Amino acid sequence: MHILVLGAGVVGITTAWYLRQAGHSVTVVDRQSQPAMETSFANGGQISVSHAAPWATPQAPGIGLRGMGRSTAPVRFSPTVNHRQWRWMAAFLLQCRPGRVRANTDALARLAIRSQVELGVLRRTLELDYAHAESGILHVFFNRKELARAQQRARILHKHGIRIEVCDAARCIDIEPALASSTRNLIGGLFAPNDESGDACAFTRQLAQRCVDAGVVFHYETTADSLDMHQGRVRGVAVRDARGVRGLLCADQIVCSLGTYTRALVEQHGPRPALYPIKGYSITFPAGPNAPRVSITDEEHRIVMSRLGDNIRVAGLAELGGHTVTVDDERVRLLTALTRTLCPDAGDIDAAQAWAGLRPCTPGNVPLIGRSRIPGLWYNTGHGSLGWTLACGSARLLADLVDGGSSDIEFPHLTGKRH
């Protein structure tokens, strides 16, 4: 079977790999000149099984309201007149109910655990080198209420076999001595020793080359403009290259891994997948001699810090307010200031390179994986801030569903009745 994968980020490339390994003929289309040029380019670098939890929680509405219009708020909500934003927000609020939070947390945890296993298999069998580290992730807290809520989440994740150690401040510094120089009052933390970190961009590009070696065909600098339909079934995609030349790529099945651009492609044919972009930032700078070795998550300020080879990557913040990826200097200054207070000796922060990208988020943060309402069209998209964590498991699940309609991965996949 010939399958067309739209999108060459970490989710699209892993999807292409698993489909090719299942024996399918695979073609990948992406508007950029190479893989991982958008959301997968400079993310936080964490494979965070211990943080496989939704953003939609009972506390989330209050956090959003406090950050409305404030440039210094880690989470900033900027209302627009776009009805899609308000529809997504209404759906998000429904997902903040305790029952939905538990269900979404369970689904994400199961997928994250399997995804980490699949990632390890790929790393070893394909000999991928992406600054991988198995030093764990340390979640640090400067607020007792935040720590108490995180401990409740940890108990839920413990049911799935995810190891999490509750730490006082001294134990946090013992795990990561770089925190000793923090200028903030560290209360305690949660340490997930089995979590990992690594460069998602490097992984994606190396796996893309393995895909080429395995016979996958790539069309870069090619934009998917619309679906080509025949008698109610998708049979291809109308595309346009960098010179503006238009064409048609045909396939038996199409997988959409276009992130927030998925909706624009499919909604003219009926489906309106609940996807909205949440903008995030990162800075990358040379690591210093006292830089942290353990990946750190500052949950209060919504930032993560990972060592990627000779560099430090700090990523986070969240903006709900549009599709622009313009780097806001004020937000970069905020991220830089938070870095200086968390780990002042992390490295040459003045040399930091800034980046911004759009996380494709569903209201409950559970990705859309499975069959679309449009015959012949599949989704593997909407992973939010967990794209790197969930990519391999999502791709395995999608390939299983395309092949036989079932999978041993327990997940609420789409069956063609919604979206």
C-alpha cells in the first residue's frame, strides 16, 4: 500500500519509519527544506514520561486569567476575535474537570511509557546519536501548594509503574548540584530517574536519513494545499513546490502530521479537529563547567532545562493567541531571567540563541491518532508539548491501526466517527 505522510517533524518522520517497516511504500511531504524545521527544531529536549499529564486541570483557568495580557506571565492568554480560539477554550474548560483529567492522564501515561520503549529500540538498533542522556528529570518547586499538587499527580503515575521520588531541597541539590547556586527558595522536588533527554531535531534528521536508506521518498519545499477527493474518499493531495509549480500526489492512504496546520487542510471537507497553537520559546547557549547534568523542570514557571551535548537548552512559556512564530524579545528576556535565577552558572547565557514555535494542542492534550471521518485519511497530530515524548509510541500505534485496525497499545484512538 502506498501511504503519503504530511509533515516531517518528529511525529511525521517516526510515522514514516514505522509504516515503511510494516512494508508499505511511503512518501513524505513537507514545506520546509529539511526535517524538523518547525515545532521539532528547538524544543526542551525532554522525554518526560513523568510529566505525561494534561495542561487542562482544575487550576488551569485561574493560571490563564492571571496571565491575561501580561508579558511577564509564564502562561499568557491574549484574547482574539477568532471564534476558533473561543471554541477551543470552551472545550479546554470542559477537560479541566477532575474526571477528564484522570482519564487524560492515564491515556498519556500509557502512551508515554510505550513510546520510551520504542525510542530505546530505535536508538540501539539504528545507532542514533542525538545527545541522549538517561540522567532522569528533576521537577523543582518553589511553592508548597504546587509541590503538593504534583505529589498527587505522581501517585496517579505511580499506578502505571512510573518511578518518582519525592525530594526535599537538600536531596534536590544532591541530585543536581547546579541548583545550589539558585537565587530562589527551593522547597523540594520530584525526581523521575528513568526519564531521559535528547536533541529531538538531531534524532528526527538522523531517522529521516534512515528512512531514505529504507526507500522512503521525500518531497521537501512542497506545500500540501488541499485534499483531492473522489466519491467521498481522499485519493491524493494537491501540492505546490517552492517555485509555485502545482501538482498532485496520489496515495492509497494519507496520514496528516501537520500540527496546527492540520485543520486548515481538512476542514473544507467537513472535519474540524480541535487543534489550536500554543506558542513556546527556547534559548540555547554554550554550557559552562558548572552546568546541570540532570534535566530540570521548573513547574511554577513552566520552563525546562536540558543539557544537549555542549549546549544548554531552556524552553517553555505558553502563549494562547494566534499563529505567529515571531520571537518576542520581551518573552525571551523573561526566559533568560528565569534561567539566571534557576541556575546562574549554567553557561554563557548572554550568547543564547532564541527560537519560538507552535505546539499543536488539543483541549485535553491527548493527541489525535487514528482514522479520520474522511475515508483514506488518518491523523497523528496534536501532541502539544509532548511531541518528543510521545512520538515513537504514537507512530507505532498509527502503523498498527493502518495495518490491522487494532493495537496492543491501550489508547483512545480515533475510529472515523469524530474529526
